[in-house]
Amino acid sequence: KNQVEQSPQSLIILEGKNCTLQCNYTVSPFSNLRWYKQDTGRGPVSLTIMTFSENTKSNGRYTATLDADTKQSSLHITASQLSDSASYICVVNQGYSTLTFGKGTMLLVSP
Amino acid sequence: GAVVSQHPSRVICKSGTSVKIECRSLDFQATTMFWYRQFPKQSLMLMATSNEGSKATYEQGVEKDKFLINHASLTLSTLTVTSAHPEDSSFYICSGRVDRRNTDTQYFGPGTRLTVL
């Protein structure tokens, strides 16, 4: 069964601290993996996309990693800001928009 | 990046009424649009895939007669929730697909919060 599991389910960190979110998937075939940020009451916004051959992709303070062998990905947020408070969703694309969504990690950055 | 809008952003209606939600791709043509539903603390669940000029393809368990989808142009798709009931209350999100360099990308709209009283 194609699944995307994210951990932790929720996380609270102090402003300025770093954090790492995890994503494990069993989806096959695999085309690419994206991390999305979803603010409360808003649609998801893409942060990074990685294909099979890419190990690391950065977008500002966001750095995603991908290990296609172990089917694991992580999203590292550096020097967190209050505006980083959101749900972060890992999405695996099997190809041609067959997407499998994780349930997301709810991040709260506290002042 | 490509922009997708939805209207309305919030709607409250009485049970038994119908509600129409619009999804527009503002700066690109979306041959394919997708409609998702998201319940609190849950992931997005695909409801249907909509191709311009043809009938939508619904996911298993989604009633096509209840959730009417029209994709009349390359920039507009509409979802009509007919005879809405409280259990239809949810966050509805659409997306438009762009194909670039063998990587298809979906751009999501901001969502529509539907509350059925």
C-alpha cells in the first residue's frame, strides 16, 4: 500500500532554533518528492522538489534531503521564525500527478 | 510561479442548499485541475480529476451526482456541492497542473472553507 508517514505529528520550538521533520514513504513507482508548507486555512505552497537522483535541495532556510534507497526524506528548518508556524506536508508523486500526501507535521514556533 | 485562485474563500450555507466553488488559474492554462477535500488535522484527499472539455474522473467513494465538476475552459473549473449536509463541511482545495521538463507540478489554490449548518 502506498503510504507517506510523517513524524513528529506536532512540534513546538523556540524562535531562532532549528528543527528537522521526517518523512518515510512506501510509494512506488517514484517520480519526485515535495515538501509543502500549509498555513492554517490556506492552500499548500511548494518549498522543495527532489527527484530520484537528488540528495539535497535548499530553499532559503529550508533544506530537504532525500535517501531514495531507504525511502526517507527530511526537511530542516534553520533559525526558525514565528512565520514558520504551519503544517509541513510531504508529498510523493508516482508520476503524472498521482500524489500521495502525508498527514503533515504541525510546527509551532514560540517567541 | 503559477497562481491559482478560489472563490469564495469561506461560505456558510443551510443544509439542503447547493454551493458552487470556483477555481481559476490566473497566469497559466491548466488542462487538468484537481479537487481535494481536507478535514481537520488530516491530509488532502483527492476527490476528482477534471480535464478541460471532458467529464471529471471521481475517486472511489466520491459521489459524482453530489459533487458536480465543470471544467469549461483552460482557466476555470467549478465544484458544486449539491444538497449540502453538515458532513460536507470541510476545506476544499483545487489545483492546476503544469507540465514542465517531464516534471508535472500542481499549483494549489488557497482553499474554500465550507460550513453547512
